[in-house]
Amino acid sequence: MTEEAPTIAERKMQFLFALRSRGVTEKRVLEAMEKVDRGHFVRGIFAERAYEDMPLPIACGQTISQPSVVGLMTQALEVQPRDKVMEIGTGSGYQAAVLSHLARRVYTVDRHTRLAREAKTVLDGLGLVNVTTFAADGTLGLPDQAPFDRILVTAAAEDPPGPLLAQLKPGGIMVLPVGQSDTVQSLIRVLKHADSRLEYEELRPVRFVPLLEGMGKDS
Ligand code: SAH
């Protein structure tokens, strides 16, 4: 006897259960993640694994992050409904879609023009009109749109890039993985106090593709 494939409702329940069991407990974050169908952001042979809690390959040799990591990073960012958020590392656009349900505006940047363009198509198709995509080197941030209440970096830098720290509002929060690629990296939360003093907090080990300078070669 062959096992029946899970229904959409069952897959959704399993997806949310996996998030909760890995520490994504905040109601607003879980609600936002419930609204965003990860299946829209994964292509080809990997599409059927979209609801599993694992990173998956996307174009240009990049990856869509593991859903529980997206949830934990989003939770750590403490996004408020009036916030203007910048994400560095659009990739598939999935994380930006989750943020779009929590923030007033989301600016997302990728160094691969192809990824930025494809993510824009998916995000526009979903009617997420408060997200703007940019093809640019995110290590420089977006000086014309700065300052930001929240900054999320989804690629690993050796150190928090100076321009990003400068573009964070006093009272703002930045979450990013730091460390060499191919080794264990740490997820860090940076709080910028009202007097612009920076406070760093180490959250957990993670593994991300590297944050690279300059524009990418599309593939
Ligand atoms: N947040 C994505 C996954 C990110 S993968 C999602 O939800 O799918 C990391 C992304 O960071 C890759 O797409 C890579 O191209 C991008 N990246 C790496 N260095 C960058 C830089 N300097 N500026 C902008 N994007 C960068």
C-alpha cells in the first residue's frame, strides 16, 4: 500500500509545528509565516520540498534559508508595524515576503540582478506592494533610503559592515550572521542605543552563504 501524500492543510500544520518546535514562538511572526507560501519561492525539482524545514538551492548558486532560521531571525529583529526595514540578500524573496507582513516598508537588496528581478516578479505577483527590490552591492546599504529602523542581513560578513551600522536609526536593531564562510558563523543582534552606542549580542550558531562585495555574475 502506498502512503497518501499529505494534504495542503496537513503540510501547513507540519510546517508551523516545525517552526514552533525550533523556537519560533512569537504569534505575529508565526502568522506572517503562515501567510507566505514558500512554494512560490522555490523552483523546479526542489519545489516539492518547499514545506520542509531545510535550506534549498535557488539560482546563481545561492540558497533560500531554512524556514526556522527565517523565523528566528525575524523574531530577533522585533519588527514593529511602523518600521522601515532593509534586508541585504534578497535571494528568492521569501524572507522579504515574511517581513512585508510585519513592517510598513521593506527594501531588499541582492548583488545578483537576476535574483533581484525574479524576486520582484514573485513579490509583485503576490501583491506585496510594500516591498522594493534593488540590484546593488548591499555592503554599502541604501544611502538614499536610509535610515532604517531594522536591518536584516542574510549572508555572512566577517564583521558588521560600517555603512549598515551607519544607516541604522538610533533605537534600531540589526540582525546578521558573522564569521568566515564554511565555518561556524554566529547570528548576532546589534542594538543601536539612543546615543548611537552599539551593543552586541550573540544569539546562536548559523550557516549562511558569504556576503560578497561588488555585483554578482548572474547564472
Ligand atoms: N533571504 C534569502 C536568502 C539569502 S541567500 C531568501 O529568503 O531566499 C544570500 C543572498 O545574499 C544571495 O542571494 C546572495 O546573492 C546575496 N548577497 C551576498 N552578498 C551580497 C551583497 N554584497 N549585497 C547584496 N546581496 C548579497
